[in-house]
Amino acid sequence: MDDEEYGDYEFGDFDHSEPSGSQEEEEDHDQDQFKDDEAIQKECLEAFASKDYIMEPGVFKNLKRYFQAGGMPEQVVVLLSENYTAVAQTVNLFAEWLIFTGVPPTEVQQIVEKHLKALIIKHFDPKKADSIFVEEGGTPAWLESMIQHRTWRALFYQLAEAYPDCLMLNFTIKLISDAGFQGEIGNVSTACHEIEVFSKVMQTSISKLMEGGEDAMIKHLPEFSKMVCHGQHTFLYAQVLMHLLTKTDAKHDGGFSIIRRLCQEVQSAGRERGDGVTQISLAITQAAAYPRACQALVSMISRKALNPADITVLFKMFSTEDPPSAELVRIPQLLDLFLQTLFKPGTTINPDHRHKYTYLLAYAVCVHETWKKGKRTSITKDEVKPTQQAIEKVHFICADKKIGSELIAELQSIFQGVRYPIVGIGVLYWVEKTVTEPSYFQRMTDHTPLHLLLLDEVVNCHPLIHTNVLQLLIKLFEDPYPQLDVMLQMELKKTILDRMVHLLSRNFVVAVVQYIATCVKKQDTDISLIRHFVTEVLDMIAPPYTSEFVHLFLPILENSDITGILRSEDGKDPVSTFIVHCKTNFIMMS
């Protein structure tokens, strides 16, 4: 087969040229000095008797050893020929036959590579792999050639995850990183054992996240968090590095907020890995200069609950003229505790301490500080008071556990408060805790529960939490609701789909349509619900469309089970119009 078709390699293509004067030959010669000729011949004959040994790269070395020890050529010829099964050549022959019958060469290559990868994974022995370096005396040429191909790099990543202690695989991951492919290995735990590899991968990952915007965050952040949270040493190293970035050039080129978000996202992910996250996060800030504040923070976060005593300590420190850095109260775990305390339905807080809770949360989310050379040059608290007032108003509403018509009188206060980002997140948390109670929808008589309508206002005000809203809607949509009648279940799910359509109307298109496409693929959703979604979307969209939207939405509309009854014979219905437009303006999609 042509070398170009198989990426400059061919199955069974080995370098059989005999090395001359290498250090490896001298070492073999030194070892043979301690063996008699009969032992050398026996060792070589055992090798010659193995299957397809003539294809092994060490065949010439052992032939030379065998003849130098007085071996007979006839026996060698018999063993090599009788044990020659031509596995690699047979694969090449079958591949050529497939291409001759009309199968595209790239498809043939994928078939062979897929099968070969499966065999390697099945029979991989890390001990034998480690012995390669002992036998080769250095980096094998075939290994350097393999890592130039994405298929085999992916194989090494998979093997490295399965065998993290294999020295050969660890070395290969380092070779891949040195070759410039570090951007591919962000989710390989092996990268966490080599400081050079980890540093390169982390640098590439941060650049990708900073340049790719919100889409890159959604796509790559889980892998980045997994790598950073591999162990305490990687978490500490990464957090220190990102903390230093926030103090240097990242501030000047607009990357400060992105790096800060990365730090906080990693902290949130690190909570699931065990203890030590809070202590490390505090250690790299100015917490050491405020031991009482540090003690109060660790106490509440470790207990997963706020308490008046520790809140009072923090309130006194942050209400002075020269408060500590606001970073101390911006720890994700602490902010989550504030949300749970202030916005959980039915929660009660001692009236004497309520203002301290709301003040600290408002301070954490809206104070702006300017630092230069480790010293704070300015602090702006203008937004603290109005934010605190908005938090308090909505907190009272959430604590009363009002439902249905009781909430109508409070809508104006909620809508005013939701305009503040922290209140928007708090309302989302309150709605989730309210509507996920098993008895909530049983008590509702309205066609659209008021709590779900509040989600529309959250979506209108805060694009950055669209993902969180969609996650809640998906959770509600997939709930079977066994306590409701079948017709009520369908009506409720249509209402939830309407909320998804509203989310789509606020420019959160791809994620919503992707989810519906997944429902169609799984075939676990009632067709009438998909049809309802399609009808609502077609009523609100108009050209031009992005190729990504068409790629996701067109297959749904072409499904006759879904849209068959929506089409008319004259082809002037919205479904037919959309399909014709797409086929006219976009390349046909498989």
C-alpha cells in the first residue's frame, strides 16, 4: 500500500539494516563473554523459533551472535521459514484487496488501526514495555515515528490512564509534550507526574481557555479541573501559578477576571477530591496576615455551615476603614454557604445577625480593589449598600415559603432584586429547591407555575448563568413525576420546554438544541413533546442561520415521525420552508 495513505508507515515495515559499531553491540558482546557457544546457540535458536521472528528488528543481531558462536545456517533457515506466518504482509494484502473492491483507503486505514489498537490494549504488558528501553539502550526510532500520528498518540493517552506507573508510557507522554502536542494531553493523569509536562500542558490549557471564551470554558474546563485536582501537589502548584498571573500581565490584557474564574472553578472542583483545598486557597492569599479571619473561614467551610460567631468576626474586620482583601470572602465554598443560608426556602436567621450575613455577601460580590506591588491603592464600596438591600428583600420572600398567588404581590420586589447578579443566582437556587420538592407540582393549579416564570427573568438579566438554568430545566424535564396524572405530566413538560425555548431566544441556542437532539437520538422522549418544541422554535426563528444550528436542527425536522403531521402538500408550511432553505443555502449533511 502507498506510504502516503498510511501516514508514512506500512504494516510490518521495520528497519532491518544492521547496526555497526553501536554501544548496544559492545554490551551484547561483553555479556556473551560469560556464556559458552552452546548456550548462545540455544538462546538464539529459541528466538528464531518464535512466530514471525524474521520480522523482528533484532533478528540480524542474533544471527550475528549465532554464527559467531559456530551455529549451522541450515537450522536457522528452517526455523525462520517454518515460523514465518506473514501476519503484517497478510494485513497489507487484505487492505489492498479492500481498496481494490472500492473501499476508500482512509476507511481501510481506520479499520486496521482500530483493530490494532484493540489488540495492543488487550495484550499490553507494562513490564515488557519498560524492558524496551533496556534492550534498545535509548529511545526507539519507531516510537518517535508513532507519536507523530494522532491515532497512536491517542492510544498512548489511553494506555497511560490505565497504567500510570509504566515508565515507558510516562516517557512517551513526555516525548509527546516535547514534540509540541501538549494541548492534547490535558486529561491524562500521567502528565501530573512530570513537572515539565504538567507545566506545558497547563500553559497550553490556560491559553486555550482564555482565548476561546465561554464555549471553551464549557468544553475544556472539566478536563482542566481534573488535571489540576489530580493531587494536592498539582492543585497547589496550579493555584500558585494562577495567583501569580493575576498579579502580573494578566491584569493589563484583560485576563485577570478569566484567571480568577479559573482559580475559583478549580477550587469548586477540588472540594470533591477531599480536604486541604480551603487551606491551600487561603495560604496563597493574604490570609496569613489575618489569622482570626482565616480561623473563622476554615471553621465554617469545614463544618459546611455558617454560624453567627464566625460571621461576627468577619463582619467586624470587613466593616472597618482598612478591611482585609476581599479575596478572603470570595472562596466558592463560602459563597455557596451564603446562598444556602439566605435563599433556601424556610431558612431562619437571627434578626440581630441578619445584616451581617447580607453585608458580607454583598461585600464579597461587588467591592472593587486596586492593588499595586502588593499594596492596595484604592477600594470602591459604592455598590455594597444597594446590593445588601436587594439581598435582604429577596431573602425575606424566600424565607416565607410563599407559593402560587401569594407570590404575585412580591413579584415587583423579586424582579428588582434579580437585576443584581448575586440575587439572580440566589433566586435560581431558591426556585430549584422549591420546585424539586415532590409535592410542589401536585399543589399547583396554574398552567405555568410562577416559580418557573421567574426563571425567564433570571435568563433575561444574566447570560452567564444560562448554563445553570438549562441544567435545572433538564433535571425537571427528565423527572418522571409519578405523582401526577399522565396528561398533567405532558402539560408540565411542555411548560418546561417553553422555558427552554425562551432560553434559546436569549441567544443560548446551541446547548438547548443539542439537548433536544440528544432526546431524539435516545428515543426516550414522547414525540409530541419534541413536536411542540419544533413548532415553538419555528415560530420565532428566521434566516440567516448558522451552520452549527442547521447541523443540529435540520435532522430533527427531517424526521418524519416528528414533523410528518406538520407538513402540508403544497410545501408552504414552516417545516418544509426551513428544510428547503437549508438545502439551498447549506451543503447537504449526512
